Amino acid sequence: MRYFLIAAVVLSLSAPVWSAEFWNYPEFRYSSGLPGGGYGVDPAGHAGFDGALQMNIPVGYTPGAGNYSFSASVAAVDGGFPTDWEGSGVNGTFAWGLGLFGEHALWLMDMGTGNGGSLESAYNVQFQVKRETTKCPGIAIGVVDVMNERASTVSRPGEGDGNTFFIVATREAGTQEKPLYYTIGFGNGRFNNHPFGGVSYQPQPRWKLFAEYDGWNPNIGTAYDLWNHDNKYHLIGMFGLVDLDRINVGLTLTRTSF
């Protein structure tokens, strides 16, 4: 818990330096649409509540065959609590994903983006280069908006240049009862050609805290395991603050196979 709090304080104190207007990549600044985005992924590649969980950055663990996720989130662009799914004052995201293969897993995701009810798709992929071992973190590479269809800036809404490449690594720490996960990565495009990183901490079996820097601004939040069935299905609720001031709430259903 101590190390999580230290990281969260550092992110908060640095907010005046890192904060940026949402002029760039506005459709990608709330939920990642990648593994770990609002739900957990453990080092073995199981999607659920256990494992590394962030909001707007990927984690270095990739779910494989037999894993699925369905996520919906909405953020209040102008501050306050979001009260609708669409409109000029909110940014909604719906995403579903599925895993393929085993040790070198491939995660495919259709991420519906947009301001309002349009939900134009951005197709994202992530590949597990190496699973975590005692000597090495989990390492993955991926692409956001594979088809290069979404806009990188509101000044060119029809350009379709949101294509982004990234590499990310995650390491488990803490204890078995209270696990802690560190994530660090680098990406161009929607990651602002900057390093990104985050921590997630599980102080209780059904409760997580997270803090992150997504290349543009710091984000913090919490997640709760609302329902699970035989640890195979999970329904996860998320509450986050994007740039420490824009409320983002989400709900994710995951399914995994052991």
C-alpha cells in the first residue's frame, strides 16, 4: 500500500506539468480498449479481476484463448458525474475483445469510439512476446487503431491517422494476499511519443486501486468485483478520474477458461 500511495502522490503533484487539453486523440483519452483496461489480467493471461488492472494504458499481460471481455464506459468531458451516454459533454466507449493462442497470446479488440452515439470502431491488437518469469516481467507489443481510421486531432476529424504502436511490460510484486503490479511502456501516437506507466494494488480480494500516466496526463481510480461465478465470469465496476478531474465510470464483463 505504501508504494502505491507514493506513486499516486507523485502523479498528483506532477499534474500541472503533464496536463494537456484533449485536443489530441480525444477518442482515446479515457479507456484504453486494451488488456487491463478496466479489468484485471493475471501473469498467466486470465482475464477477470485478479492481476494487473489499469484504465487508459495497457498491461504487459495478454489474455489467450478462452478469454473474452465486454466493456462500456462513459466520462464527463466538462467535469461532474456523467449522466448520459451521448452528447457534447460526455465521451463514451464500448469495447469487446477475445483472446487467441496460449503462451504467445494474441488479443483482438473492437473499440467503439466517438462523442455521442456513433461509436466508430478502432481495431486494437496486443501480442504476448514473453510471459512473466522469476527473472523477467511480462512483455507485450501492440497496435491501436490498426486500420488507421480514427482522428489524431479534432482539427482534422476526417484524416484517419490514429494508428499507434506500443511496447509494455508488467511485473508482479507485493504479497499473495495483497498483490501489487507495476507497468511501464512506450508508444507513439495516442501515447504522445512518451513513456507511460502505472501501478495497481489489491488491498482486499474484491477491491483494487490504480494510478497511471498515459503519456498525456495522470489518471487515478478504483475498481470493484461486483459479481463472479466460479472465478470464471466477473462483472467489474470502475470509477476513475481522467487528468485527475474528469469522472470516468465503467462496467466490464469478463470470461476466462482455466
